Amino acid sequence: MNSAKSNNHLFKTPHILKPTVNDNMQRFKIIGLAVALICTLSVQPSHGAELGWVQLFNGKDLNGWTQRNGTATYRVEGDMIIGKTNEGSPNSFLCTDQLYGDFELKFEVKVDDALNSGVQIRSQTKNGEPQGRVNGPQVEIAINGSAGYIYGEAAGGWMTPDDVRDNHDYFKPGEWNAYHVKAVGARIMVWLNGELVSDLVDEAKLESHPKGFIGLQVHGIGRGTGPYEVRWRNLELRDLSNYQSLFNGKNLDGWTTTGNWTAQDDGSLLIHPRPGEKGWQRYDAYIWTKKQYKDFVLDLEYSYPPKGNSGVFFRVGDTADPVKQGIEAQILDTFGNASALSAHDHGGIISTVGPTRNMSAAPNQWNRMVVHCIGSKLAVELNGEKVVDIDLSETPVKDRPLSGYIGLQDHGEPNNLRFRNIRILEL
């Protein structure tokens, strides 16, 4: 928060992306990236980071970080970065030297109850000067019901509108709290302890702050108070800057279908089967990319009605027979299902393996699926958890094509689903 705000104000109700000979160097870079990604499919850090995540904190020292503003202190203790207040100091920030635009960020934080804090994203210093005032979007850390909302630090105040900033109890005082932040374009989403707190679209802030550093704030305190501390650990980031959009939010450019897919005013893609259209064996009514893809990371969001059913197809060699000429990750409303999971449950790979956990969101809420497909290695993340991690060469679909079209399934009435933020990173 802005240091101009008193601590009393902090406790106001605040919410809611065939090489030529001359291409050898580039080819080697791509091969190196692919090898690294393949390795991470089967080797995870002990805290369960998924494919593509990197550690922002090396666990030893503050190399790669620079303190800006204020006189609070930062130290390394075990697996934590600990910030400690200094009487009379303005807000202090420990900032990454690297700048980030589109990304996901995960961290855990524990803060003394009397202290307000935050994590800056896409932030900068005034006039770009090293000692200039830190400014930009901040993910709020506080025990007053405002945690997870977005504040414009020295950048206009609350970004989350007043009418949607409702107090909540997702933040646990005196305990470790898990944050998950996703910033893509003008949209910033924040989950706190698994609960979606913010889903904010701010075009103006994207224009003024398209990229910047990550910063760990120790809020200023008055004389005669403190000292207080805030602790961070498991700081991980996944860079989304090089992802390309498959759906532009306006029309079906880049896709082909004979079905019922329409772009909506909110930028989503709606499948609305015509009356009487039942079942799933209407393959031309699916929607297919015009381009084929081999090794990639596919990232998309969708919401389903109660009992909604669909699927994400990829590496489909023949769109007239996707069931036998491709691979399908299942989309299905299994919210609240406590029974054993099969390959036909949400996140499972049809004819292959079921998800390890039921991560389905409730009907009409947004789910997020990330499919990692590199060689024969396949991993699926659903709503932040890896639920599939397999080698296709050891499964019943081992003879399927290694490249092909990407498609979304029209399962017929009454399966009206919405898709959005369909993005891909080709490897």
C-alpha cells in the first residue's frame, strides 16, 4: 500500500501468453529448452512445482534482488526471506533485478498481525532512477479482509474497484498463506489459499506498467511502534511472455468448424449446440485449429454448466477421426465427486489414465487447464495442480501421431461451455 495511508486506513474494507544450416544456434537453444522441460516432467522440486516454474529465491542469499526505498532490513533465514521494519522508515521493497510482463507467481507469506505488506508486480521506479519511488500494482497482504486485492502503490490507489472489495476471511493470521498470481495482458488474477479473490482487468495500468520487477514490501511504520516482520518462502515464477493466443476473443480466425461456436462480448468462446444436436460423434462440429502442433504448452480456461461435458483434443492427425487419431484431455463437471477417478473424469486422458486428484471447480466457475506435450512426455495441470504425468509411449495411445491439430469438443445438448485465454507456447 501507499505509505501515505495510515495503519488505521489499512483496516478499512478493501477486492475484488526444417532449420537451415544458418539456424544452428537457434536450433540448439530450442533443443536445450525442450530437454530441460522434459526433465522437469518427471523430476519435481520437493514442494511440487509444475513444469516451467523457476525459483526466484535461491535459498542461500539475496543474489538477483535489490532493495529500493526505505530502511527496513531483509535477511535470509533457512528457506525464508524475512523483512523487518525500521521505525520512521517509509515503505521498503526488495525487488528482483529481472523484469517480467506476462507471468504466474506463487509464494507463501506469514506476517505479524500488526503489519501490512504486499508483493509488487510489473513495478518500476519513478523516472527509471534506481532510487526513485517504487510504483505499480501490488498484491495486498493483510489480516483485515483485504488480502489478495490489487492496490496501485504510488500509482493511483486501489485498482480493485470499491464496489467489489468485500472483506473475506481467506487469509489466516499467524500462519503461512499461499498466493497464486496470474498476470496476462490487462487481466490480473489472484488466488489466496486456493480461493479466487481477484479477477481484475485494467487496461490503463497495463499501458503504464506493461512489465516490471517483483517486489517484496515491508510497510513503513511510525516511531514508537514495532519492530514487525514479514516472511516469504517458495517464491516461484513461470514466464508466460512468449505464449501466443489461439483465440483472439473476437472471431474464429485461425479455426475451422461447421458447428455452433461464437465469440462473445466478454472475449470468451461459447459452444451452443443447435436444438436436437446430441452426442459427441459429430466431429466436424468440433472446433479445430488450422495449424498443426507438435511439442507445446497449451494453456486455456473454461466453464461448464452442471454436468457439462467437453474435451481438449491435441495431436489429432485426422479431424474426421479424432478419437483414434489424437489424444483427448477430458473436461467434465465432477465437482464434489469423492469416488475413484477414471480416464473419463475431469483432467484424465481418455483411454489412458485418470487424474490423480479431483480438481474440478464448481459449475459456472472458471477452470484452467495447462497441457504440456513434449515428445512422448505428457503432463496436465488442472486448477494449479499436476494431475497427469505420463510417458505416452507406455500407454494404449502410444501409436497416435506426434503432431496434429488442436480442437475443442462439441458434446451436443445441453453442454453449453465457454472457453477463454486459449494460449500456446510452441517448443
